[in-house]
Amino acid sequence: MSEALLVVRNVVAAYGSIVALKGVDLEVHEGEIVAMIGSNGAGKSTLMMSICGMPQPREGSIMFAGHEISRLPTHEIIGLGIGQAPEGRRIFSRMTVLENLKMGSAANPKADFERDLARVFKLFPRLEERRDQRGGTLSGGEQQMLAIGRALMMRPRLLMLDEPSLGLAPLLVRQIFDTIRTLNREDGLTVFLVEQDANHALRLAHRAYVMVTGKITLSGTGAELLARDEVRAAYLQGGAH
């Protein structure tokens, strides 16, 4: 197996007295798509935020590309090559599409803006059509494309996506997941995906984890987890698109 790019060991994280992560262990290897599934409130987004330094873990270790990052400020973590499209998209609503993408590019001094912009517009032609439109006036699907595009403009070694399918129509969900697959296959981009849509996530992922109330309860290949009765009963029955 390829080298581990992201290694999370025994991470505990909390908001005040509420412990959200209770000793989480996982790895994401170079060139993989790794998914984490779980119900709402399981701690998935907290893990993704902790990797980016907000909140910093109370215990445990997070290693990225050989660097211990669990005590670094967020801007230094991002500078090492982690791009994130957070839950709820969180684009700059008053900025245009082009200005949002420039913000992503500004996070990496080695970025080639014109070349990277052409790549994003090829992946998401809708963004090119809307390049001068304010982010807040885009549809939910277009905003998700913009959030992913902004993260890609950083030229990340690891792309982290938090609930990219949330609130989107099934056709757009398929488009987003097809784009993730393309980035992985054509560019070798490593992807860590947090997702409630277990069906899409497990079909896309090379490996996956199940999180329940702040703990990893299952792991395996995407196909292995798709085949498990307890995963199907908890996350797929009646809920698959």
C-alpha cells in the first residue's frame, strides 16, 4: 500500500465539556479516496475541523506528510497542502465566482492561477458561465462546485470534503461524485470525504470508516462495508439515492 499521507492516532476533541471525538484512529494513504460515514452528530465534521486545527485535539496525534500538525495554527496546516470544502459550503457570498477562486489560489504561492482556473472550469463548466456572478446568488449545487473549486485552486495534496452532497438533487450529487472520481483517477488526488449519503460514498471510496458517537466502529474497503448487514440496516435502508 502507498505511504500514509494523513495519520490520526487516538484523537480526543471537545467543545467545552462535550467530548465529540473519543480516541479516533484512521489513515489516508497517498492516492486514495477514503470516506467516513455516520449519522448526523456522530463527530464526523468535528474530526475534519480538528485536522484543520479548529478545535485542536485535547489528546492524540495528527500527522500530515510527516509533520505533526495537531498543535499548528490553521493557516500553517493549510499551507502544508490540505484543501477543504467545509460543510455548508461557506463560500464568500459577496464575492464573485472568480474572486472566490482567487482566494483559493492565494493560499498557495506555488499556484499557477490561469492554469488552475482552466482546470476548475473544465471540471465545472457552470462556474465559467457564472464567473462574474456573486457567490451568494448561485444555486446550492453551484455553490458546492465553487467550494470544491476554491479548494482545488490551492493545489492541495489532500482534498477534504465535508458533506458535499448535502441538500443537492440526485443528479447534482452524481455529478459531484463523478468529479471527485475524475480528480482521483486523472490527477492522483488524495481525497478524504465525510458524507451522510453512505451509498454514494462507499461506492466511490477505496476504503471507509464508520463513526458512531465519536468513535470508529467499523473500517474496510468501500465494497466490504457496503456488503455488511449492519451498515445496510443503519445507513442504506430506504435512504439510498
